[in-house]
Amino acid sequence: MLVCRTISEIRGFVRQARARSQTIGFVPTMGYFHEGHLTLMREAKKACDVVVVSIFVNPLQFGPQEDFNEYPRDFERDKRLAAEVGVDALFTPPVEEMYPAGFSTHVEVAGLTQCLCGLSRPGHFRGVTTVVAKLFNIVLPDRAYFGQKDAQQALVIKRMVRDLNMPLEIVTVPTVREPDGLAMSSRNVYLGPREREAARVLYRSLKLAERAVAGGEMDVARLLEIVRQEIASEPLAQIDYAEIRSLPDLEPLARLQGPGLLALAVRIGKTRLIDNTILNPGNSGGAGDAFNYV
Amino acid sequence: MLVCRTISEIRGFVRQARARSQTIGFVPTMGYFHEGHLTLMREAKKACDVVVVSIFVNPLQFGPQEDFNEYPRDFERDKRLAAEVGVDALFTPPVEEMYPAGFSTHVEVAGLTQCLCGLSRPGHFRGVTTVVAKLFNIVLPDRAYFGQKDAQQALVIKRMVRDLNMPLEIVTVPTVREPDGLAMSSRNVYLGPREREAARVLYRSLKLAERAVAGGEMDVARLLEIVRQEIASEPLAQIDYAEIRSLPDLEPLARLQGPGLLALAVRIGKTRLIDNTILNPGNSGGAGDAFNYV
């Protein structure tokens, strides 16, 4: 597995792969790999000749009060795990390589970014779309892989790719969960034992909403009441947002008519966790739908 | 010469050229070709195996009070001229092809765009960088060609390409002029006979400044005074801006120490014309310098 820190090195690697007519799969990450990341890499490996993974904790997508400095990092472990999955190249640029002096260009998706995490984290998605546009231009992948856990991010990136005619396909992969349902996240490491227990409330509340929809409840206010009550039952949990919005435009909904995204951001102590599910009144709501809509 | 209106057609053409390992030169235009456009195409033809030209009057870069609807168009003449120069493919998308319903992504360069035409035409450069990013992703050129007449545009696009790691080279080509010095522009067609005569004042004032620099004048305020006096001598002319700024960052200058950009925007009647020259105290200020700095 090639490990490189400069844009020119990874470009050289990609150029050689292209010259051999190999397809390139790309998984952009912030590192500190868990099963969710590894699943993205395995999916890329299945569908593409060559897999490139980037590890870059992107300062542009963190707010001034957020956890950029504390964000967990373990490069040696990440390297070992990526090699085990069969990743071909790991791109780990330092911040100066990505944002040289005088850097002043941004890519921004309007609309979709003005709700959910876009409200709680101003500038976050602008940071995400800017770095992802850069990484796409550096790696020139045929396919790039994103997790459904960051559903809004996946929708925003799909919109950017469509609007700017970027020549690649975005593949969204279902959320990978711990045995008790907690969505895998690098931030789960922040949770103390009592908090880890409390964090189960996110998944429980998503499941309650799914069950209510299966039972015929289509009223968004009533569905959200079920979710909020469940979360309120957990003293360590505080809701940042709990909303049901349309797919793929994330518009407010009063009633479920087609598939809707139930998205949560909940603080457990100081740790902000997100999770989501697609509520699909017409259908069992399995992973196939996630691929279609997110 | 292939003429196509859809993204999928021009992509098919480009894919075939790439499969033959041909290099691709690209000239994005708004059509109504003059010798300036044709020079860009000839330069592309010299350096690249295949030349693609786009004609797209981009609504996103016109302000609400500007001349989007009046902007001159003559597709049949453009087609003939491009074919004569040896252009291989002409891409002429309708507006809906470039901006489908729900379009909501923009590319924006800060700093460089907050002066000169960026102040006179709010949103103009955001429209330019957005459409150029799209066209680059569609055509995937090795080199793209821009005229020095739109010096700020060329600097902004170079910055975008550098900041977003777009995999191509930007080539800037010196301004092509009428025999009396007026810079070629599609908008020159708006000028009545008296206005056409008055429009010569832009070039005359640039030349006066160049001569003053050759004579040792380095003080920016005094150089601009020379320019403004000359323009004021022409009753039909009204200055929008006349400034000398640093290259490539377009920062204000008090004294010329290295090369500086003298940039003008002048209204002749209702027609707004721009022109510029590079004032280079160390040197004769020929075309070679334009290539280096703009």
C-alpha cells in the first residue's frame, strides 16, 4: 500500500492506474477508522480496480468552538486496517498541502445546507464541499463512497456533483452499527461508560418511529413527538434537532407521502451524535431505499 | 466540426479523444467571435491535438440591470469562423442544460474578486467561476485559454484552478486590438460612430501611463492622474474605475516596485468597456510579461 503526503505523489499513482485503464474508487475520510469506514473501503474494492483512501481532518469544516484539535487520530492503526482491507493508496496530506497561503476559493451548495447540521454547524458544509471538490480533482475517481450515517452530507455532495458536472458517481453505503444499534462514529470514543449506555437512545427512537410508520402513522408532528419523548426519557441526552424532511431536497414535511428522512442530532453529555433513518410508508424501508434516496 | 448542444454529446466526443491519447485544448466563450476569440482558438490548435470551443451566454454572470438579453449573438457566423480556424467541436448548450431545476451550487473566489469589476458587477465572478468549473468538468481539457483583456477574470480562474486542484493548465493570451488600439470585444458592436471614436481614449490612456513608467514615474497616484486626465478629455467617456494593483493578488499599490496591473472600466455612452496593461518598471512590458503575471 502506497502512503503519501503530497498531491503530486498521489497524482502520480492515479496517473499510472489510469494509464493501465484501471477504475478508481475513492473513500475520503478524517481517519480513526471504524467498521463504517472499512465497509466503504470494501465496497470500493468490490467495484473498482484500485482504491484510494484519504485521511484528512479538514479544519475548514470545523467551527471555532468545535473539536478540530481533539478529533481522535491514530495513523498507525488506520494504516494497518486499510492495508488489511486491501486499500492501494493512502493519501494523508498535511494542512499546508491542502490549503497553501492565499487559499481563497470555496464551493457552496445552497438550500440543502440551510437546515439540520447546516443550521447547527454554520460553514460546516461549505468546508465539506470545498475539501471534497479538491480531493475529487486530485484523485479523479470513477466512484466515491460515503456513509448514510452522514445523510445530509451525502445529499449535499450528490447535489454538488450533479450541479458542477463532476465526472464521477457517488455511492452511498448504509450505516454500520454496533450490536446494540449505536451508529459507528469516530466520536463515540468521547463517550464515558454511562454516556455510551445513554447513546443507545438515538437508535431506539429511530426504531420507534419506523414501527409507528409501519403501523400507519403518517403525521410528521406525531412521529416527532414519539422520537422526542423517547429521547427525553434519557436524562443525559439533549436534542439538538429531530426532524423529518423530504428526499432528496430536505424540505419540511407535514405528512409522510413518499420516503422521508428522519434525522437526529443529540448531545450525550458534551458529545454531539447524529443518526438517521429513511421512513418509507410504501415499503419496509430497507437498505435498498437508502441507496435510492440518499 | 462537431456541433452539439448536450453535455452527454460533448462528453462522448471528449471520451473518444482521450481514448486516442489526444490532448484537449478548450476555449470557453460567450460567442459573437472577434479576432480575440479566434486567436485563443489558434493558440489552442497549436498546442493541443483537439480543440473544443463552448458558446454559452451565461446568465449567472450578468447582473439584473445588465445586458444578458441584448448580448450580441450570431451562431451561424460563429460556426463558420470556428470551422475555418480548425476547431474540432463546438459546444453550445441551452441554459436548461447547464442550470437544471434545483441547481444550487456555486464556486466562489474571495479576495481577488472584491475589487475592480468585482465591485462594479456584484456576483459577476461567482457566475464566471461557477460556469467555468462546470465547463472544465464537462470538457476535461488539458489546457484552457483566456484573453488578457479580461485580466481579473484570468487571475480569478487561475486562483480557482490552483485552490481546487483542477487538473489543467490555464493559458493567458495577450489582448488583440483594432488597428487604432481599441481592445477587441463583442460589446464594441454597441458603439455608435461617435462613440467608437471616443472609445480610443482607453488605449491612449494606457499608453500614456506606460510611457510615464518608462520615463521613471513610479508613483501610483500620479500615474492614475495621467490616466484620469486623458479620459476626462473625452466628453463621451465616464470612468467606472481606473486602478493600479499588484499581480497576481490585485492588492492596492502606492508605488510601482514590481509589475502592476493598470485596469480600466470606462463607460462610453451606455457601453461599458474594459482594458488593461501591465506596467513593468523593470522591463519593456511586452507580451512575455503578460503570460507570467496574468
